[in-house]
Amino acid sequence: MPPTLASVVRNSSLHLTVLAGADHLERPVRWVHTSELDDPTPFLEGGELLLTTGIKLGTSTKSLQAYVHRLADAGVVGLGLGVGLSHTEVPQPLVDAAAQRGLPLLRVPEPTPFIAISKAVSAALAAEQYEAVTTSFEAQEELTRAALGQNGTAAVVRRLAARLGGWAALYDSSGALSVVAPDWAARRAARLAAEVDRLRRRPAPASAALQGRAPGFDTADEDFVVVQSLGADRRARGFLAVGTEDRITPTERYVLNAAVALLTLTLERSRELRHAEERMGAALLRLVLAGQVGTARQVAAGLFGGLPEGTIRVLVAGAAPGAERAEGEAPVHDLTELAERAEQAGGRAGEKLLVAREPAGKEGKDGKEGVAHGERLVLLAVDGGAVHRACLGAVEEHEGLALGVSAPAPVEEAGVAYAQAERALAVALRGGRRSVGHEEVGAGSLLPLLGEDAVAAFAEGLLRPLREHDRTARGDLVASLRAWLSRHGQWDAAAADLGVHRHTLRYRMRRVEELLGRSLDDTDVRMELWLALRSGEE
């Protein structure tokens, strides 16, 4: 702790007497400054014990009051007046003004040189700094040993909480609470979800400080809380929160910074290990999708404890077209974020999961070049499990991603499920939807599954001769064709719908054939004309 006015006064070798402000002697002294100026405030930073002989102070009550007010407003923690030179005793108006402002006023006797007070405070400040360095070094050693031990992140959090005399909590990159110490602080740590979520949207490292009843931290607890994101490449790998009864001291700040550095290194090291596991998991997933389930099962037994069991689903995620991020926000909507959330959900639930990234390319069959697509994420997860739910929740929560989900299937049919998920993703991207399941692809109309621009161009070109005829000649050929097709070629029913004789309708259909150069007896022609007519209704 820094020296206070009380500790300076208690130094018997200085022979100081408190004349005013005795209730404020616990203020820390950051420096001792001597000045005979009437207004020394331009040369002060706040926190000083100011010493003066009062040569230029004068004796008028007004000038002495103004002097005290200037010092108090500048953050001076105490005033020492040396007697015996310009003042035989401390002027009473000065004592009264100091008492009014709550500014401690010390009488410095003539035998006590100002330099002695400066030396005493300097020695105390040096001792404080030495103690801070020693304590910080000891804490860093202790935290480092904890980080290198078993379950290092949890150990660091527990040691940090003990060092600060408060509580500490660690959150994963999704904002979920993973470690808290002591156990009783879990309720307080959970209340920081909104603050952690705000930091998730900012590049790491970032921090926030708040007190118990600050906006957004609805609790009766009067903790002083600091939340810090953990990450080395602008992406938060986790978040650390600490709560203390009082504001953390500079020494405690060193301890906190050491914990942040160790946790960041631990998380980054864990990330590298996870990357290696991800590469092995991606290779296993490719084996499964290629139908080599037996081989994949043998390999997975030794590396991952086996493949997902029971009914599975394949999920394929891709970036939605035109997705934009708010300026200054971290990339929370991309495939990396989705993969991390899926893995965290699987880890918490104890579910097996296989994940692989597919680079941007062109999708085709039998070696033929197909439709271009961007980078995608492929996941094989337990049907209806935590990973499945987490992926659905992630794409619904954040714009920027679309998800295709296969039908439930055994692991042996993962290749078929993968093809289903790809088709479902294509429908989601084309229709501007967040997620589409395979069950939805085969339900409802065919039109939503087709590219809008392609269908519109096809319909406009096919029906153009009929529409040009209707604008310049008698007979509504487009309406007549729609009625005839909707009645499956039944002349009487279609004519009744139009309110014309069936011979009139027959004449119009022959005219349609002539203008289009196609036979209405051809089933494919009827289908194409019906799609063209329906596309104009969508």
C-alpha cells in the first residue's frame, strides 16, 4: 500500500501536528512537492503533499481561503505549513478554510526540514514499489506453476481468485461459463453474460470495468469487476472476469495481467492442439463420407474414442450471399465461429463430432466442372443432440451463414446424407433462408427450389409470342392456355372457366401452337408452359 498522511504523521522524527482535516488522513500520498507560489496548481498532478513556508500567502482571510480552494480542487491530499520563517504560527483563517474543505493541514515545526519529509515519503514509496515487484514476481511464479500443472486453466483461475481476495471466472469463446472460483461466485459470474457478449463483438484484446450496480450489471453486489478478452490475433479465445470488494491496486493489476498472459498462452497452445485434432477429424469425416466407415471406426477408436453412434445428421454450412458485418465488430458470423460453437457444445454434452472445412471450388459430378461455391463447413453430429441444436441456434442468431441439414441416417449412410445436406444448403442460399432441412426440400412447390432469375428469363422468352399477340390482337391466349392446362386439357371445363365456347378455346390453343412452334400434345411442353405461367404468379 502507498504511504498515507496518517503514516507520515505517525513518523515521530518529523514532529508533525494535524491542525485540520484529521478525518482524511488515510489519503495516499503519491509525492511531496514544495512550492512558495500563490498558485502552484499548474505544476501539480494530484495526490501530492504540498509543503510551503507561506511567504507569499499574505494574511487576509479571503486570500487564504482562495489558496486552500485551489489546492483542494487540484487534488492535493494535504498541506504542510512550515512555521518560524514567514509565520510564527499557522494563521487561523488558513486552519478554518482547510477544515471547511476537508483538506488535512499539518504544522511543520522549524527544526524539521522539508527534505526530511520528502525523504520519508520517498522511502515509503520505494518500499511500496519493491513490495509490488516482489509480490508480482511471486504471484507470477505461482500462476505459472499452476498453468503448467494438470487442468492448468482452472488452476490459474483458482490461484488468481485467492491472490485478489475475490472471485474469478473463465468463459469460453462462445461466452459460456467454464470455470469459476470460488464456487459461490457462479451466480455473480453468470450475470456478466451481456458484458461478455459485448466483448465478443470487439477485436481482442479488449476489456471493460464496472461496479456492482452499473448499467447492464443488475445485481445488489457491490463488486468491482474487470472483464478481459483473451486472444493474440484479434479473435477472442475466451474471457476472464474478476470481482473484488475494492478497486484493484497497481500490484493486483500486475497479478491480473500475468494471469491474462498465461491464460492466453494456454488457450493458444490448446488451440494448436485442437487444430491438429481438427485435421485428423476432417480426415476421418472424409473416410466416412466416402463409405469407408469400417476403417474410420478403427482409427477413431484410438484417437477420439469412436465415431458418433446411433442416428446422425450431416450439416453443411456456407456464407450467405451479401452478408455484411458491422464496422468494428469481430467476425462472429463466420464458419470458424460456427465450428467453435459446435465443438464447445459437443464437449459440454460429451457428444462425438466430426468436422471438416471444404475450400471454395466448383461442385460437379464425374469429374465435370459444376457450380461454384464458397468455403463450407461440414459436420457429422448426433441427430437432435447438443451440436445439432447449437448449429441451428447459431445460424438463426447471427446473419451471415446458411445451413443445410440432411435427413436422419445411420453412420453407414453418411455419404447419402451429405448429398442431402448439400441440396438443402443450395435451397437455403437460393431462398435467402437461414437453414433448410432435407425434409423441406421434397415438400411444397418445385418453384421455390429453382433459381428465380433463370426461371423468369425462361418464362419471359417462352411466353413472349403469346403476350405480344394478346397486346395487338383479339383473344386472350395466355389466360386461355392457363385455364386449359389447369383443367388438364379438358375442353368443356376450361371453356366454362373462361366463359367461351369449347370451339373458341380449341381455336385459341391451335393459335398457341402456331405461335410457339410446339405441340400441346407433348407432355414436356405442357410442363414447361405450366412452370412458365406459374413463375409469373410467384
